[in-house]
Amino acid sequence: MRQLYVDTSAIIPTMSSEVYTKWAKDVLDGHGLVSSVLTEVELTRYTYRAGMDPKSADEVAEGLLTLAIDSRVLQAAKLIIGKVKTLDAIHLGTWVQARAFGLDCDFVTADRRLAAAAQGIGARVIHPFEDL
């Protein structure tokens, strides 16, 4: 089974009906999903904003292999150049460290700026946009 590193923006559409729901379900279905432990927090925060039961975030997170945020992830995140938000840089830093430990996975995101940044550091990026 092929593994994919998923940013939270690619998971949230699977929890509700929105513009990228079909895309996200099609891309993620049948793959092992890897993400930062940060995703658990981001999913829970999303459920509160959307008026959803926070347990739904736990159910989604159970299907993820979550990777810890440690000093190596933070150092990699600090080296990300460009106009990338802090939490997005942590996702990229987590992907970098996953690769350093031999995890070969594409980077999946529904965030155009993050997709461009991931592509800029050498990731094979799966995104819903025609171009970056």
C-alpha cells in the first residue's frame, strides 16, 4: 500500500461537503496516511469551528500514522523559505524528517501556497489545482 503524507487541508474535505470533498476522497482512499501529530489538533479545532462533534476528529485521526514534532522537525521547518505559515512549515518539516527516516511518500495538500512550497523542497505533490 502506497503511503501519502497528508496536510490537514486535504483531510478536512473528507469530513464535510465542500469544493474538494470528491477530490480528497478519491486521492486518499486506499492509501496509508501519514501526518504530523499537529493534524490531530487542527482537526479538533475544525470540528469546533464547524459545530461538529469533536469525536469525529478522533475517528479520522485513528486512520493516520502520526509523527511527533521534535527538534529535528522544528529545525527543518525553520529552513523552509518563502511565505509559508508556521503550522504549514511544521507539516513540511515533518515530511522532510519522514523522508530522512526512509518513508517515501507524496505530499498531499489542498492549499496552493503549501503545495508550491512542498514542490520547492522536492516533494512529489498531489493537489487539486491545475497549476501552482
